[in-house]
Amino acid sequence: MLDLLLMGFLILWLIACAGLVAGIALFDRWRLARIFRRILNRPLDPQKRDQLVPVRKDLQPESQFIVRLSDQEVVCERPDGKVERVSWSELQKVEIVTTSEGPMVADVFWVLHGLNRGCAIPQGATGEKELLERLQKLPNFDNGAVIEAMGCTSDRRFLCWEKRG
């Protein structure tokens, strides 16, 4: 009787370990696909890195969001024609919102909160790299929150910057 009970626990333990290994493998595969997607969407020619990559219909939907930066504002042109914008002077907060819906749909978004308007920009948008570089110049921008958000696969919000005073 004790041997049968011990054998049952051993089998349950093996099933749990196999599930854990499968879960880790799926997570690693998802993260690797995400990393490759980000690398493949970057221009290879260093002289062209500062230019926007032309949008092609066969790229994932995120690249069809176009982010344009100026000294006055951030503008996000969405694939449906809607335009969102927030000026640097009215910017109040920068968050990253993650969802558990990926990796087949957008699951990481930059959310820029203005006084009465803002922008929601998916990771992989054309111009996202330049946006991040500009956001990192904000005083007390939290790069640790960005790093933590990039490893998150659940529904969460990460505060990267908030206007003080």
C-alpha cells in the first residue's frame, strides 16, 4: 500500500516537472520570437537607422503604427487613420502596459498621458526606437521599469516616468 502511494506521488511529481519544463520552453520560445521580431524590423544599414522604415502591408500590424517626434510633440498615426498626439510640455506620465494576450497580438504598449489627451503606441511601431531614446532623456526616467515590463507576460502597468511638481 505504501509503495503504491509513493509511486503515485512520484508520477504526480514527474508530471508537474514536465509541465514546468514545457512552460519554461514555451516562454523562452515566445521571448526569442519577440527578440528576433524586434531585430528583423530594424534597418541593417547604419546610415538608415535614423530614417523611418517604410511600412509594408505584410509586416505585423504593430509596424503600421507610425510614431513621429518633434521638439514640440509626439504623434502616433494609427493604421485606421486616427492620429493621437501629446505635447512634451503637457506630458504628465509615461507607462508601459502589458497584456497576457501575446504573442500573436500586440501585448506591450507605451502609454503617454497628457493633460487632456495622450497616445497608446504598441511595441514594434515604426519609430518606437526613437521614442524610447527621447523618453530616456526625461528626468528620472525609470529604465528598470522598462526592463521589467519587457519580461512580463501578464496584465500589468509599469510607471516609467511621472511629472513632478
